[in-house]
Amino acid sequence: MAKSGKVVQLFQKPENFIKTRARELQLGSCYINFDWEESGIASALVSRKHTNGNVTLGFYLIDLKCLGIKDAFFRFNVAVDEMFDLVDQMNGVEIEYEKIHNIIYGAEAFANDCGFKPHKDWTIVQFILAEDDDSIPLIEIEFGEGGVPAFFVGPYDNPAKVNQILATLDKNVGAGNYLFYNDEDEFEDDEIIEDDNKQSFKQIYYTFAGAYRDKFGESEAATLDKDHIIEIWDQKVDLGLYSLDNDLDEAIIDCAEEHESIFDVKSVESLNQIHSLLIKNPDMPLFYAELFLQYKVFGLHAKADAIAKKGMQLFPDFLYLRLYVAHAAMVDGELEKGLKLLNKKHNLDEAFPQRTAFAEGEFMLFYAALCQYFLAKDNLIDAITCGDALIVEIYKYACSENAILDLLPRIKTKP
């Protein structure tokens, strides 16, 4: 299969269900890394059972010492085997719900007292947990060190981030009222985590990216402004997967779910089926993207370009299709074509200044395409900056995962 066959595969949009109905589902098994008490870092997994035998999972990366909920994500209505894969990756052991509830909510409250807010997706995944009320027995858990906030500098914490955290602690708990640990040992290549170590994908990325920056950040020129990308994410990105138009986004999600079995198969039969669906449903822009992908897989590049051009002409406001095609071009090494589709800009808001907001999927596709561009140009510092944006939703978007997987070997092996 051509590499461009992995452009992107977006899952169904479960946020509303989780916020409104997840607590109606029966609680399932809960897991935590075996060494959470010793390390002060907990990878916590809580499941809810669906009547179809699947589970919805909430994952919480927790710093019990100071920062609280550093990361959070969900997996919606997935097979139980996928849950056990995650349990293996986190070296998990089963834990009773009441205790994991106290760990998660307790860490969130402790960090809040220190001035730190939870990861942005906490607003969603907290609803996989039971409500934090008197029905849950209070279990004593130690936060900080003897109740004193303790900040440990991580391998990917740059000086600006460290200073920001220290300033927050000074403001909220007062200078001298917290502990600060900074391991200044230099990075050694032979100490890097190997692939067979079952550590979280995100932590592996942060380890490599932080180490690379420490070694080469001052010697390699950068064109991207990481703070500006963060500003775009914080201020201009909405939760839509394909479009900011909620009705269109819902229609596309329903379409993707209904025809998933066709889209996932790359064959002459599936190509013909998608072509028939497009004829019957000319107002559904997703069919243009899927037909483009099918043509690319079979090496029918002229037909792929033609269907993409037609789709972009018919749906000029459907930015997802344009970015989809740009990403495919970058993956296939057609860098100038891909960059032209990005309007030859390196920032999403500058590439499309007529837009005041962007769907989450649009943001991810843009920076996944740009990451592939910088990798091809051997500009690893800017590729890492793109990777920092993509890693936020690494478990949700295949385009993000593919870019990170292409990036990691490059930053690990560079002498």
C-alpha cells in the first residue's frame, strides 16, 4: 500500500456522549501503573462498559507531586482488547475505583491549589469518572512530599517552562514553601528508552524531542514560532473534526461511520463503491477525499488530482479536503505541490487569513503536512515544533501518529 494511503483516519466524535451519558454506563475495570506511589507519576485508566461489550476508556497522566493532571484522553466504544493493550503499555495493575477516584480528583485539587489547571481534555474525560461527591469514600493519598508541593524538572521542560512553573508556585504557595528538583545530568544516547520498553508514546516523544533540542537547538535555525502555534491552538481551534459547521461535521461523521467498512478496504471493489456513493450523494464532500485516497493507493495519480480539484472547486470552504491533499503530497515527496496548497505559509492562520477559527482536524492535518515537509528538508528543529502540536492528540489522528513515527527515528539517530 502506498504510504499516502495512511493520510488520516478520524474516529467518531464522542465528546457529547461522554459529557451527557458516560456516567450512565456501568463502571468497568480500573488500572494504574504499578510504581505510582514510588514515582509520584500515575498513569490511570478507568473504563465504562457499553451494552455491546465494548468499553469507553478515560486515561489520566497524573503528577501527584505538584502539577496534577498533565495529560488526558479517551477512547470511545472500543474493544476490550484495546483496553488491555493500553494496560500493557502502562505496566498497569488493577485498582479499585474508589482509590483511583481519590488519586485523580485529589491530584487535580492539589494542583489547583498550587495554581495549575488540568489538561484541556479534562473537561471531557472527567465525565468518565463518577461525580466527586459524598457517595465516594474519602481515601487518604499523599500529594506533594509530606503535603509540600514538589516540582521535578522533566527531560522536555525548557527553561522558559521551568521559570513559568516556578513563578506560578511563587505566586500561589509562596517562595520557600515548595520543593524544586532539577536533574542537570546531560543526555546520553545509550540511555534513551528503547522501543520495547512499555512506556507511554507521549513520554517517549518528549524524551527524544527534549534531548534533541538540548543538543542541537542553538545550532539549527528555526523558522516556526512555537508560542504562536500554541496561541492558534488555544484561541482559534474548535472541537470539530472535519468542519466548523456543526451540521456538516455531524453529517460527515455519520457518513464516515456508516461507510467505514468500505473506506477501510483499499480494493477495486471499494473504489467502485465510493464512486457510486459519490454519484448518489454529490453534496457529501467526504466522498471526494476518500475517492482521492483510493486513486492514490492504486497509483492513479491523474485521476486523484482531478477528483481532488473538482472537490475543492465544489466545496471551497471545506478546508479539510485541501489539507488532506496537501498532506498526501508531502508524504509522497511532492513538496512544492504540498506547500502551494498551504499557500506557501508555515502558520495555519497566515495560510488562511480569511478564517478566524479552525476545526481540530484541520489544525492537525496542516501541521502533519508541515512536519512531513520539514522532515524532507532535514529541518528537524521545525519538524519537532510541528510534532509538539501533533502530540497533543496523537491517539486521535492517524496523520499525527504517522508524522511522529517518521520524526522519532530521525531525532534519535542523528549523531
